[in-house]
Amino acid sequence: MVRLGLAAARAGRRPLSGQFQPYNHTLPDRYPWLFRFAARALVERSNPNILSFGCSEGDEVFALAKYFPYATIRGIDIDPRNIARCRARGREGSRERLSFGEASTTQAEPSSSYDALFCLAVLCNGDLTNSGAKRCDPVITFDAFERIVTDFARCLKPGGLLFLHTANFRFCDTAISAEFDVVLKAEPCQLANDVLFDRGNRLMRNTRYHDIGFRKRPIEVKERVTGSTATQDDQAWLSA
């Protein structure tokens, strides 16, 4: 049996109920290429409403505040210690447009309220990467992943952007993905070396998933079936 979570236990951290990623590690402005794309994609929205899911100690939220100086940004995280740190940092900078809350899901967030939702290196478990595990359950499960991202879709406005980077499952395997178009693909060098698991929680060997940015279809075209994964404007952003 593979002993998943051992590294976290040695570091004095016990995974919380509902938690995917047991590690808090992050960096300031960790994904500048992704944040630049998002800023250009939302340039016509003067006061966007943004959610950072799994914000850890706030580095992502404060980075986003620089890319979106007129945005209202909310960060939520499952760990109350992280949220306490975020709030302390927010007070230090007197950032009135920033707010933080303790939560393991987005169920308490209002429907159709966000222009963009960032979930970066959260719906994964770092101990799975080099564990040799052929299955990811019961550590994490596809069903839990699908429930979480399905609620992400509820929170997004029509035309809103969802960014999922570094996850142990593919968004395209969820039912809700049919309501989104792919607008951003990562280059190989921009992907973490994480393992992927299928809908049955089985290891997908030698598989990479480059789709990380998704746009929720507007209501009037929600049922439209298209073979294109991005609009012409999106393609221009990708090549910029």
C-alpha cells in the first residue's frame, strides 16, 4: 500500500476534511503568463468580480490585485490559519476591494456572480505525484472534483472565465465541461509534473492535459455545439 500524505504528516500537517492539496506552498505572482491572459480577456469589464479558490496565505489574491486594480477579489481557503494570515496581510495594505473567507467549496458563494474564478494547484494532492499509486482514491476522488467544478460553473457569470491549473483530473471528463469553451492551453513547460486520474480514479499513464482556461458560454449560445475551442480574439491572445 502506498502511504499517501506521509510528507504532509512529517511536516506536522494533517489533511482537513474535504481537502485535496495538503500543502500551502505558493509564490508571489506564480503564473504571470496566465494572469496576463486573464487581464486581457477581461479588459472590457471595468470592475470585474474575481474569486481565488484555495488562496492559501493570499499570494495569488495580492498578485491578482495588481493585474486587476479595479476588481473586487475574494479569496477562500479550507484552512482557517491561511485565512487569518490573508486578513492580516489585507489590513496591512488597506486593500478595500479584497475579502477572505474560510470554505472548502463555493457553495456559499452567490450564483452567476463572478467574472473569473482561479483554482490553481488546489484540486490535486502533491503526494500522488511520485507515489507510484495506480489509483487516487480514497485520498481524492473524481466525484469530489466534479462536484466542486460543477459548482464553480454555477458561480460564474455567462461568459465568465474558469482557470484550472495543476489538477489530478481533467476538466473535459466532467459533464459540466460541455457548457464551456477552451480559451487557453498551457505550453509543456508551463505544466506541473502531476499525474492524472480518470473518472474511475484510475491512473492515466503518460497523459498530459494542456487545457487550463475555459469560458462559460453565454446563455443564448449555451446549447450550440461547436468544433472550435477558442474565439478569434482568444487565438490572438494566445499568440501574443
